[in-house]
Amino acid sequence: MQITIRKIFIALSAVLIIGIAGGLIYRHVTKEPVPEYIFTYAENQSENFPTSLGAYYFAELVNERTDGRIRILVYTNGELGREADIIRQMKYGGVDFARLSLSQLAEVDPKLNILQMPYLYNDADHMWRVLDGKIGDMFLENMESYDMVGLSWYDAGARSFYVTGGSVSSPEDFEGLRIRVQQSELMEDMVECLGGVPVPISYEEVYSALELGTIDGAENNWPSYEDVGHYKVADTYIVDEHTRVPEMQLCSANTWNMLSEEDREIIKQCAVESAIYERVLWQEREKSSRERCIEWGVTVVEITPEEKDRFREAMAPVYEKYCKDNKELLEEIIRMGG
Ligand code: GCU
């Protein structure tokens, strides 16, 4: 009996020693560094969504270029909270990094609304000329006034309306329809301009609201419509492409202030490179999501150019309300359409 206990003791000690030695050798051989900083990154889309893949790429680049000193842990699926809560947390450094929709950020910096006015851009290239130039840079820099550092612009394509059953092809068809919008005053006003009833709720609540019928429709880009399964509960997608709402990658100023100048440069550069990567993924996903939805039986309503003009005209009150103090900037953006 005593011999057996001794044997077990010896065996356990050997396992322990081999474990510790193995760990030390592994450390030594792989030179796995101990991170100096471990940061959090909030993302509300699923793991394979283009913006999430961009975030993973960003984290990987930063890890590589700081020789493992900075590790960024990406939390997807809104695990760290809803967009409005993430903004609040970033202001106090509770969340270090995030990718956020401009609609949500414009609630903090209302001047940002000018970049997401309905029917503003002729196409994606027009928007990128604005964002990749001095206007885009100015808005990124401006985030510092709100305790955040704007790092780069991510693509989120064009947003269109979708409804459960029925057909909608002209502004009049929106009369009385309850349409979910982001928690954004501009988006509420936009739906009101069409005679609809805006229902501002968070992204995470839209599926069940459509399923329960507490709303008649919503609006989003093809990849989101597909990825979170809205096509299952709102099967008519109206390609009116009323807005292009870009997204921003940000760092909390609290976090930024503890970093060296050199690390800030690395992070900024990695953010820009991850944005280029995300934009390529976005284009592919926009196409494949649309194709998949059609294959699954979604009814696609194309809007005629004449009807599109009528949608645009219906938006005059929002231009008056949101751009009256920035007329020159608005004109400059419109001019950049070519
Ligand atoms: C897009 C965007 C999300 C946002 C969502 C929304 O899908 O990528 O970040 O939350 O729109 O409609 O709320």
C-alpha cells in the first residue's frame, strides 16, 4: 500500500516537473513574449463578417509589429455591449477599441451627420473620395473632442429598406409603416419624411421585432440583412440605397494617452491597412449576400430613376435641418461627386 502511494507521488511529481520544464522550454524556444498591454476591441457583427475579419487582421498586425507587446482581444456579436453603450464605455476607457456605425457616432458629434445624409453620394467611389481626403481626416481628428481617437474608415456599403410582405416602390407606400431605424435622430427624421413611423431600437432587437410584427420593416445593407437573418422575417428588399453610412475604427483617448508615440504610429498604420483589407472583403460580401438572398427567395424591388428622384426630393426637410449650418461643406462634398 505504502509502495503504491510512493509510486503515485513520484509519478505526479514527475508530471509536474515535466510540465514546468516544458513550459519554460516552450517559452524559451518560441520566445513567446509576455504582452505589456492587453486591450479589448468591440464589434457587434458576427465572427465572419467583413468588419470582424478586419478587426482580427488589425489585432494580428499590431501584435506582430509590436513584437507581441500589444495584444488586442476582439469581442464580436456585441459581446461587450450595444453600440450606444460602447461609446459611453470608450469615453471612460472601459473598452479600448471599437468599430462603430457613423449613425451612432453622430449622436455624439452631430456634425458627422453631414457624411450620412440620404442620397448624398452618387456611388461608393464618391464617398471614398470624401473620406480618404481632407474631409475624412478632419472628422477622424475631431473625435478627440469626444475622448476618442478616430483611426480609420471601414466600408458598410449602401443601406436600403426592407419590409415584411407587401410591395413598396414609391415614397407614398411608406405611409404609416413602422420602420426600425438606428438610434439616430437623423434616421428617425428621414423615415418621417416618407410618412413612415420610425422605431429606434438597437440592431440586436430587430429580428424579434420583425418576427413579432411590432415593426413592418427596417433598413440595412445586404450583408447585415443576410447575416443576422432579417431576410427570413422581412422578405422584400427595396433597393433604394438611401444612405451610405460609413463606419469608424476608434481608440479610447484614455487608452491612447498611455501609449508611446511609436506605438500610436504603429496602431494608426495597422488600422489603415486593416481598413483597406475590410473594404475588399466588403465588396465581395455585398455581392454574395445579395445573390444568396435572391436564391433563398427574397423579392427584390428595384426603384426606377424617376421614383428615386422623388425619394430624394422628399428628403429636403432633413437637409434643411442638418446641413443649414454647414452649407459650404455640403456643397464641397456634392462637388466631389464629379
Ligand atoms: C450595420 C452596422 C452595425 C449597426 C447596424 C444597425 O449593420 O454595421 O454596426 O449596428 O448597421 O443597423 O444598427
